[in-house]
Amino acid sequence: MFVSLLSSAFGAVRSRLRTAPTVKMISFSKFILKNLEPILLEWEAFAATLVPEEQRMDRELLRDHGKKMLETIARDLSQPESAQQKSDKSKGAGAGNDGHTAAKVHGADRLALGFTLNSAVAEYRALRASVIRLWQEEIKKTPTAKPAFEDLIRFNEAIDQAITESVTSYSAEKDQQSRVFNTILSNSPDLSFTFDPAAKLNFGNRAFLEFFNLSPQEVVGKRWTDLLAPAGAELHGHVKAVIKRREKLHAEIELKSQGGSVVVFDGIFVPVLTDDQKLEAVAGTMRDITGRIVVEKGNWKKANFDELTGLPNRSLFFDRLEQAVLHSARTGAVTPLLFIDLDRFKQANDSFGHEVGDMLLKFAADRIRACVREADTVARLGGDEFTVILRDVHDAVHIRTVAEKIVKALATPFQIHEHVVQVSASVGVGISPQDAQSTQLLMRNADLAMYSAKRAGRDQVVFFSADLLALPTTESTFGRL
């Protein structure tokens, strides 16, 4: 009987043991690998809220960073942990991996994309939150499951370690950038500077300090008007315009150096804005372009002025004549054109040599220039041919007076070295719009009048008249223009 009762009791125990729920341990390592996709999806969605769309990291690159970090953490959780490792991790120290871990790459990339340090760290908090939330949901699905709390602690330590690596990488990269930028600014020949929103200086690089002969302490808090007068007012206006409009401003600036020479700068002023478009500062650079300006002016002068006499050449003359004729056609204002040819220049050149001939042309140009006003244009077309465009003329008497004055001046003998050189001038006059309403016709008519003066005995002035059109054009100098 006893045996029977004992047997029944053991049977009941065995039955209860068979029907009792089995305790299931959830592997945190396997859980992370199993749920990589939903974890990464949540992380991507959160990361997209941290910076503007144009600064967001490429989706594949973002997933790659997150995936590598989670796989590294899962691999670490699957391995037993020594007492020393536990102690190190509790103090925030990892395994001592000095390589390019996913967390380190993450920090450097976040800096490059314009993330703040807080935003970069916030991503790890979001990653931690996503994993723990999904893990809690997994536990709820299995009531008999026993959470692996030790793995959870190790997971948090791993996330903390990743944050440390990312922050260290971010900070190191930022420090390196600062050193590089400071080195560039310090050694740049360009003047670089920044102003605060009140238009006061808070930084000037070495070139800036040297140009104004100031120390870094003397620059801070100054306005342009404190550094320069009167040019400072214009520059202060540029800074104020950028502050008001929040737009880049480009200007050519002339300043006097400490030695007193004029230096031309190409200046750029740029607003520095926060993410919410608040003005933080105005940054600027000024590049010395004096040499370039000198070359450009030299090239322009070569292209537009006669090298021997310094007068406008054929190209510049025709451009000015075109503008004058158009003005006459539009307003009815009178534009006289004087065509001047030196008489007996070839004989003088042949008799005394080319050096004397060149000097004669230079002196002749000076005498013609002395007979007209500054607003008038005297040009050399080539050889011994000169032209004059008179401006603001109201009567024919003035035109004749100027033309005869030129004839008289050129008839006066020239003393060139030991030679006395005698020439004269034939002057033809054409007037727009009465004689012609185009540049070409005005040139032709003045040339015909000049040739008529030569035929009449030289050393005189002839005004264009319609009867001169009967002369063969081949006999005039117009065909040689």
C-alpha cells in the first residue's frame, strides 16, 4: 500500500515537472542580429530629424555604420567577459581598439556633414532606445522568458564605449580642422577677418594685423571707421549691408599701405548664419590685386593708345567717334571731326632720319593736344595722320578757330636736337549730323575736305561741302584708312 502511495506521489511530481513551464533565456547577441533591420529603420528615421536634408548622410553609408556597430556589439556579447574587462568597461574604457572602428568613422563623418556634437551623440541614444524597446517587446511575447540582464548591462557599456569613440573622433577631427584652418589663415597673404553682428571686429589674421600694424588685442572691438579714414566709412557700409541683407557682397577696395602706396583689394564679405538663419558673424577676405590691375591697365593702354605719342589709337578713336555720332543722331548735338595730315613730313623724315621723324610726331601730337580742351579727343590714326573730335560745340566759328589754331601751331618750326624742322598741316572738317549721320560717312567727308586743303596749297582748313564728293576717292587718304 505504502509502495503504491509512494509510486503515485512520484508520478504526480513527474507529471507536474512535465507540465511546468520551461524557463527560456533570451540571448541578447542573437536578438540584436535577428532584429537588425527594424533597429536600423528606426535609427535612420531619427537621424533624418537631426540636420537639414542637404546635410544628411547617404542612406547606405548610415546603415553601414549602424550595422557594423551593432554586429561588433553582438559579437562582443557572445563572448565571455573577464573580471578585468568588466572593470575596464565600468570605467568607460573599451577593448583598446586603435583602428578605424565604425564609431570613430561615424564621429568624423558627422563633423564633415555639419552635425553638432550633441546631434551626433543623440544618434547613439536613439540607437540604444530602439534596441531596448524592441527587446522589451520580445520579452512580452514570451512570458516565461528570463531577461539576460548581464547582457543588457554589457550592451549599455558597449554603446557608451561607441559614444566615447565617436566623440573622441569628432573632437580630434574638429581640432585638426581648427589647426589646419588657423595655419592656412595665419600664412595666407590675403587679409582675413570676422565681424560680430554689431559690425565690430573680433578676428584678424596675420596679414590683416601686419597691413594695419596692429596687435590681435588692438583689433578686437574695432570698427572699420576706427581703422581707416575716409575709406573706413565705405567698408563699414559693406559690413552693415551684409548684416542687413544676409547676402554675400563683392567689392573692389583701394587702401593706403603703411608705406603710403595705394593697394587695390578684391574684397568678399559673407554672412555666417546659424541653422535657424540667425546672423552669427560676417566673415571677409581681401586679396591684393594691385599687380593684376596694373597689368590689365597696361594691356588696355597698349590696345587703345599709340605707343609713340600716347594719344588714343585708331581702335579707341573709332569707338569714341561712334559714340559721338550716335549722340548727335539722338540729340541733334553737333559733333565736328577734324582730319589732320602733316605736310612735307616724308621729306623731313627722309632728310633727318627716323629718330627725328618720331620726335617730330611726338611734338606735333603735343601741339595739337594743347589747342583743344581736355574733353576733346585727339588721336593718331597712323603715320602722320591725326584726328580731333570736338565736344559741346555750339557754332561753326568755334570749330574754325580751333582748326586754324592747330594749323598755326604746326606751322611753327620744331627744334629737334640740332635740327630746325619745318612742316605744316592740312585740316579737313566734317560735322555730324549735318554732313553725315554715320561714322564711316563722317570720316570720308572729313578726309575729302582734308585732301581738298592739300590741293588748295596745304597749310589751311577746309570744311566739307557736297561738291567735294565729285573728287575721286582714290586721290584721298580715305582709301588708306
